[in-house]
Amino acid sequence: MMNMATDMNERLRSGQRKIQLIKVPFWLGGGRAGTELGPESIIEAGLKRQLRAMELELAEEWEVDVPGDAAEPAAPGCLMKHKAEVAEMAGLVGEKVYRSVSSGAFPLVLGGDHSVAIGTLAGLSGHYGKLGVIWFDAHGDLNHEGTTPSGNMHGMALAAAVGHGSFTLADIPGAGPLIRPENVVLVGVRDLDPGEKEFIRSSGMTCFTMHEIDRMGIHAVMEQAIAAAGRNTDGVHVSFDLDCLDPIQAPGVGTPVPGGLSYREAHYALELLAESGIATSLELVEVNPILDPARRTARAAVELAASLLGKRIL
């Protein structure tokens, strides 16, 4: 791993890494239309302007031509809604992400709902032999067909990555090994289903709920998160669901949960990640412009990406 004092902004500006935007306009994993508009909303909120202002080089922008426009409604009681479309989307995203990271770029994936992460992690695992993951989310996304209360596959994305359930990264062409639970860190969780709680307790996964963040403070939480995700890994992916933030800060998400990260807690967490130098990719998901008329959530996504990529106050 890189030295923890590495300044990511300087490393990126030195030309070693280009930022590659990968837009994934997909909503079927969450079952609520609107998140397919998220990537363009984040762009329109000023993402590319912000990255250029930071003197970061942008590689060619890619958009994944995802399935979904002609999808049939999921059958009532279906335990894995739109599984075929999610699998197809994940294969397309995985191929783009693998090409990006293999070329030396820094993939910045814009969702779409959180099932997009299945594709992101499939592509990254094909490149990195030992991938760590820091998963910012109000939810665990660790359900499978035997535990899901909704059947929505955005709640199964992390389960697929670690092999918890019948649908896993192994079902995605080109994917590498499953992610080891001991190198996965959940941050900001406050809404877990019973099966998710049981799995977290038994798997060795690190989970910092809002209770731990309140008790320990975000600095101590992120120090431990960085250590766990970076231990014996050769890459660290940061997956940021905007519902990790308190709904006051980010109202435009499909499944808001009160009591989330404050604006400054989130920025400080990503600033610490930037200082550590361990992040090798980022995705921003679950921005729903239909629920975000003032673009507060999209703007928050832009600002958070800038913090992870090294923007400083001074």
C-alpha cells in the first residue's frame, strides 16, 4: 500500500492518474424511478468544473448503455427483482471499470441505484487481487433472497460482493475473487434488517453505525476504517450512497433515514481518506433528482467527490 501520508491531490495532478467518469443511469435495482437521472444531475451540478478547477486531468467520459427502458414490472413477491437486468448491467459496468483501472485511470462511477456497485466491484476485483471496500450507507445492503424484505437488489449489492447469497460476483463475466468480509467497512449505518445484523456479527466485517460515530467521533472511526480496508489489500474502493448523509443534508434519495452523517462529518471522513492515499476508485449512488428539485443532493455529491480527490480548505 502507499504511504499513509501520500497527498492524493498531488499524486493525481502529477499525471500518474486520470479521473475517468463512468455514468450508469440505472434504477431497476432500487425499484423507484429517478436514480437513472442521477449521473447527469451530478454532472450538471458542476462535477467536471470542480475537477478541472482542482487541476485534475479527466480521461474520456463513458456512459454505460444499461438495460431497463423495456423492463417488465417485477412479479409480486419476487425475491430478486429484475435480477436479469441487474446482472446484465453489472457485466457492462464491470467491463468499463476493469478497462478504466487497467489503463491506470481512477474510476469515478456515477449511479444509478446502489446495485451499480455489483458491476463496479466485479470490474475492480478483476484487476485487484485483494480489494478493500469502505461502504458509506444508511443501510447494510447485505440481504439476499432469503432475508430481503423488499426483493430490491440495491439492498443486496454488498452481499453479492462477499458471496452472501445465491447471486454473487461469480455470476458476472470477468469478475475476480469475492471481497473478503474482513476488508469491508460499513460507515454510517442506522437501518439494518435482522439477517444483515446476524451476518455482520458472524462475518468479521467492520461496521460503524451512527451509534459508534456519535460515541467515538468520525476521526477515530475513519482511522480504524482506513486500517481495516487497507490491511493486506492492493486497492481500496469507496462506495458512497448519498443516503448515508442526514436527509436534511441530502433529501434527494430514495430511502432516507433520519440521523445520518452531518455535512462536515462526511467531508472530514473523505478528507482523511484523501490524506491516507489508499482510495483507488469511488462511486456515488442513489441521487434521485425527482426528489431533489433544488439539487442539494447532487451538489453534495460533487463536493464530497472533491474532498476525496484532495480538495483542501487551505
